[in-house]
Amino acid sequence: MIVKSAEFVTSAVKPPHYPPADLPEIAFAGRSNVGKSSLINKLVNRRRLVKTSSTPGRTQLINFFLINQAFRFVDLPGYGYARVPEGVRRQWGTMIETYLTQRPCLKGLILIVDIRRTPGTEEDDLLRWLDHHGIECRIVATKADKLSRNKRVRPIRQIAARVGLAEEALVLFSAKSGLGLAPVWQHIEDMLGAAS
Ligand code: GTP
Ligand code: MG
């Protein structure tokens, strides 16, 4: 995919504030601080289209980005950040769930995991929930640059087993080196194409 344009559209909490559902959308989800916003920036080759931060919980709203005037990327707030109060956490859950279930133009979701952390019950629950709602999902393991090639073997095996993928089907990504850009775009194009 050649990205000719990428622009911020709006931030929203509730459906009335979403942009009109007139373009296909790909959503990005994952734990807080996993690297969702960095992955989007790398995909569109803009250093600061999406705000990133070393402080977890930076993205607290649903952010919409228009790509090539043709489709949108949707940066979802990270889940599983322990230091937010329970009430706030529940609100975040509702916000994400509402978007995922009430967005007719949603074509699929990229679930981002950290290569150094085996997915846990939160990811299990999310995957089962997505499957139940018939939402297409592809999994990407990011921050691959944090491990040497040798050190990646075991985590790849563990992550793939946990999410029910063949090892070679798990996409490794690095926002630092650009590793995995083509396969992530391939997943996005598949989801955009399959659903149109
Ligand atoms: P929230 O919006 O808070 O949920 O975080 P996020 O998932 O959007 O993460 P973000 O992209 O803001 O990145 C979090 C931190 O991880 C930042 O300090 C990034 O620089 C760093 N980071 C993200 N991706 C990578 C990567 O591929 N490699 C390395 N080495 N660091 C990364
Ligand atoms: Mg973010």
C-alpha cells in the first residue's frame, strides 16, 4: 500500500461523535503501552500522526485517521492498565465494546501484543468475544527489536500456541526497524478487500 495521505479526523467517546460510517475502518487494539500508536505511525510513515508516550494509558479516546481518502484507521485506547481506577476501566471497556459492536463499517481489527509477553486471559477473552461477534482479527507481535533473533524463537512459539496460530502465521513487527510492515499491510488489505 502506498500511503499518499494520512490525517487525523476526530476523537470520540460515543457513537454520535464518530465520523459518518461511510468508509471502511480497521481498528487497532492491545494492552496499554504495547505500541499501538507507534505501529500506526510506522504504517503511514508519519512520525507524529498519532501521539505516542512512554506513559501507559496515553490514548484515552477512540481516535480516527483518514488514510488515502479511502479508509480509516481507528486507534483504540489500551486495555489492562492496572493503575486506572476500576470505574474508569469499566468506562473504557464500554467505549471499546460499543465501537466494536456498533460500527457497520468496521472491517477488522489488528490485535497487537508485545513479543516479550505471552498473551493472558484478557487476550483470550477478547479473541473469544471478537469471534462471537464475527469480527475479523489478525494478531501482530510488536517490539520485536527488543529481542535478538535467537531470543525470539521461544516467545513466538508461546504466543502462537496461546492464540491458536501457526508460528509462521504470527506477524512480527517493530516500529523502530520497520520489520513486518509488508505483512501487516497485507493483513489490512485482506480485511479491507474481503469485506468490500
Ligand atoms: P497507549 O496509547 O498508552 O495504550 O499506548 P500505545 O499502545 O499506543 O503505545 P505507544 O505507541 O504510545 O508506545 C509505547 C512506548 O513503547 C513508547 O515509548 C514507544 O516508543 C515504545 N515502542 C512502541 N513500539 C515500539 C517498537 O516496536 N520497538 C521499541 N523498541 N519500542 C516501541
Ligand atoms: Mg496509544
